[in-house]
Amino acid sequence: MIKNDKWIIEQAEKGMIVPFEKSLIRQLENRKVISFGLSSYGYDLSLSELDFRVFRHIPGTIVDPKRFNPKNLETAVLQEDEDGSKYFVIPANAYGLGVSREKVSMPKNVTAICVGKSTLARCGIIANITPIEAGWEGYITLEFSNASSADCRIYANEGVVQLLFFEGDPCATSYADRNGKYQNQQAMVTLAKI
């Protein structure tokens, strides 16, 4: 069953999402932002300004998830516009990796699905759908594809994805119990590993 805002608040008080916003934030310091915070049946995470990387084109290079080469990525420059909004640029038809501003600690009987926000999707930015497994903890590495033929901004400290929480019967072995390879991710992009 998908969990509602009341349940999300109860779990946040136990440390499931830190920092936590009890409502959708649509404005900061007299400027409109892409919303983040609590919604009816989910939580909109925001993008950290600490780390964002984009794949660069290196002719003859193949990206190999078993032997991931960090040189395939370059750090994106954090920029600021005239309104004080901070952002990164994802080049046209490129792929980028960022990290959530929030730390998430999943209960052992709940898995979340991370989906994109419609405001970004309407600009050609697609968030890769990923599961956040029962018992997982850390900062979420977020994956974005710019499917448009134009460079796109992605705003730091603003909403980028939504978590939907699904409760099930307790599992025999949680992500934490099996010491999953992406457990306890820090507030920086975590690269592919096996």
C-alpha cells in the first residue's frame, strides 16, 4: 500500500528524512522555486548544490558499469542567476548525476520508488526511476537525462524527484542486513560499482 502524508510525518519524526519539510515549499526568500517537501502521498526531494556531474563525450570510450571510469564524468559548475537561484546545466542529450540534499533512512518494511517531477519532465529532463530498498540509508545519488536538444538548467536546493513509499510485510533480509553496496552513501555522487 502506498503511504500517505500522515505516515510520512510520523516516520520523519523518527529520522526517515532529514532535513524534512512538513509542507510543499514553493517559495524561498521571495522567489518561486520548484516545489519540494511533503505532498499527499510522497515526498519531493531537493538537489544538493554540493556535487553534480555530467558524462562527457570521449570518442572511443565505452562506459562500463563493471569497470566504471570516473574520468567519463566531469564536475558541473554551480551557477547563480540574477534572482539568486543556484543551478547546474545538463547539456543537450546528456546525462547527469546529482545527490539529494536530504538523507533518507528507510524502515525495514518499506521500499520507496524515486520518480521525476512533471515540471522538469516538461523541459525534457527525465529522472531515472530507482528503488530505495527497505533498510537502505544515505544520501540518494540521482540520475537525470536531458532528452531535449537544448541545454537545460537543473536547480540546486529545489525539487527534482518524488519518493513514493510502499509498505509490505517485513522482509527476511533488508538492504542493511545484507550490507548492500550503496548503503550509507555520503552527500556526494556515488559512482557505479559491483
